[in-house]
Amino acid sequence: MSRAALQLVGDWTSGRLLGRILGAIDSPWEPAPAGLTHRDTHETCIVRLHPPDTTLPEAFAAGDSATLPSLTKETRDAIATHRTVLSVQPAPALVGWDGARAALRCGADMVDAGAIAVLSAGTGRAHSADRWQALERMAQTAEQEGDRAMLAEVLYLAFVHPLRAAAGTWRSQGMALLEAPDVQVPSSVPQTAARDAIEGVCLRTLAGRAPVEDSRVRANPGSPTFRVQRGPDPLPPTVAAHNPYGLWRLTQ
């Protein structure tokens, strides 16, 4: 079962310092035998500190939104000179939407404790600290209003990479975290049209309006029309991008 996992870069020198910062900002995340437990939701996340990782600047740059980037030059410079990496992963019992929501919530408090930026490990989606906090606020609003479609969109934006190149195709990466199939289109489709089509089907699926086999979909009136078929993911299970829930395949 896929579980959400985050990497946050910063300048903490020890877990003890991080704990003192969380106490100083009155964070609801409190030390527990398994990691940190939220005093209100009772979610538990495993949190660990690691030394600097020289591969992260490139990973963050590749994972930022292509249509609405959030990593400024100042933030990219800070990522390049980070001193520590904080990994956050929900406890094993938290999977699917619950696990993703816990990771989003915990990551937001780690940002309050000094994280510079957030990377969704395994999917490659990257965000500035401000963008991550905005997503957390959107998730809170969705929960208050009982808007599942809005929460689906927030979790998609936080964790799913919308456009990865793989074996002659474009495909999303990370829908398995939300217990749903990824979407792929041929690489002959222009990137913008591919991204729009993939995102449309992903969001429809998460909102409970998944397309049916052999139906036709289009992202908007000016977009190409695609035929939808469902099948297994050809990537081997040993590959991080493999989706056990399969794929929606879109062909023109």
C-alpha cells in the first residue's frame, strides 16, 4: 500500500531543537512513542532528521508547478544551502486520503517550525512553504464545508505530479497515494494538452465521477477529444511510480 511521504529542507540542528520550536509555536503535534501525534485528530506521523542531500535542489526544481511555480530564486538558493532534511510519513495505519491528509497537516506545522520547502517523496511534487500553507488552509476550508471534491483537488495539488515522461507517454504520478489510477496519454500529445487532459480525468476520478471504459473526454471545448480505456500499470511493482490501481489510458 502506497503511503504519503514528505521531505522538508531546513536548518534544524537536532530533533530536540525541532521539538522546542514546536512547543514554542504551540503546535498540536506532540512527541509520542511512534513519532508525533496530533492532540486533536490523534493522527500519528513518523518524523526523522537527516543530513543534507545534494540531490534535492534538482528534485525541487523539477517538481515545482510548470503553470504556476511557487519556488522563488531566494527559496531555490535556500534549498541549495540547506543543512538538514526532515522526513515526514504517516503511521502505517494511515493510508489513502487519511494518510495524505495527515501528511499535509503535519507538513504545515513543520513549515511553521522553519521548513523552507516541501517535496512529496515518490511523486516528485514540490512546493514552497507558502504554497504548502495555502494548501493546508484550503483543506481546512473543504473539511469545514464538507466539500469532498475540493479536498480531492487539494490533495491532488499537494501530492500528485501531473506530467511525467515514461516510455513514450506522459503520465501522472502519485494517484496511488489516493487509492486511484494514474492517467497517461501518448507523448505525441503537446505537453499543455496532455497536462489538461490528465488533470481533468484525475480530478473527475477523485471527485467520484470517473469516466467509463470507451467513453470520450476532453479538458475544455478547445482541447482534443480522447478515448478512455482502463488497464493495469505496465511499470513493474519495484518501480516507485508503479500504480497498483492501474491506469486510465487516453488516446486521441
